[in-house]
Amino acid sequence: MKTYPLLLLLFISTLSCAQDKRPIRGETEFQREINAEYKDASTSPLKDKDRKKFKGLDFFKFDSTYVVQATFERTPNEDVFKMKTTTSRLPEYKKYGVITFTLKDKDFSLNIYQNQGLITKEGYEDYLFLPFLDNTNGDESYGGGRYIDMRIPEGYVIEIDFNKAYNPYCAYNERYSCPIVPRENYLDLEVRAGVKAFDKH
């Protein structure tokens, strides 16, 4: 029986490439986008050793009850302040508004912020920053709380999708400087949505 070492080598090489190009995991577009970002060496916050074996972040299962319509109240007269971070860096933020909503039959209010440095960059003029703490922190989710990226709405209603909650970069790599979630943005319930705690092997 003849053997075709060149064809065999080609097959193995093709198989190897196919394995390297595994489809990006994720049930939702947000999950696939963040997994693609974390897998890419040019955009990933992961340490090299973690990125090389990265297959995808752990997420709570998508739950539509964590997509809520909130009342958006602007607070235009707030002063710019320096937000504490996990390092000595003190970026300038401004409280942009208060969002009020009902989740799991409880009423809550959270402050939403605007990064004064970021809004000068193209594409981020209407960017808002929503950091929050909840009762999954330190157990199922990252102990320091999580963030949600949002945009300034036209009117007085804003949609919050907690399924898009993600961890600060310093949850993956201590070299990053991350804003510390203000205590007033604590939700006294379990927000079982979004990115879970990162398992560092």
C-alpha cells in the first residue's frame, strides 16, 4: 500500500489550522464580541499565559428579565471629580445622571458617569459609564464589581442590559488601572447576568 507523506503532512497542517481558527464562543452578539476581543493579542487584557489557552469567558445565561427600562434624569450641574482607581491614577469623571428602575420587584437608583478624557475621542462623545456592585461579587462574579457601557439617550428613558455587564481589566491582569465602583452604586440583590468571575488556572 502506497503512502503519501506529503498529503498526510498537508492534512495534518490543515487540521491544525482549522483547530486554531475555532469559532468564537458566545450565545449573544455581546458575548461573541468580547470573546473575540479577549482572544486577540492586540486587544486582550489577558496575560499571555491565560490568552494562549483562552476558549471564552464564563457568562451567566442570557436572561431577558435583566434588560430593564430605566428613567434617566440628567444632573447637569455636577462638578468634575477624580475617580479612585486600583492604582494611583485619578481619571476625571462627572456624574452625568441618575437612572431609576425596578428589578426583581425592587426599586433601585444608580449614578451614571461620563469620563471627561474619553468624550474628547471620536466615537465616544456620547459614552456613559455605569459601574455597579451586587450580591454575586466575590462569589460568582468579580469581587470589585462590574461595568456596563452605555450611550446618552435622546429622551428620559434608557435601557440597561445587565447581560452586557463585564469585568474591569484588572480582574484579569493587575497591571491595569481600573475605576473603583462607588459604594452608592450597590444593588442589594444578585445580578445573575453578564460576565462571571475569571478562573485563573
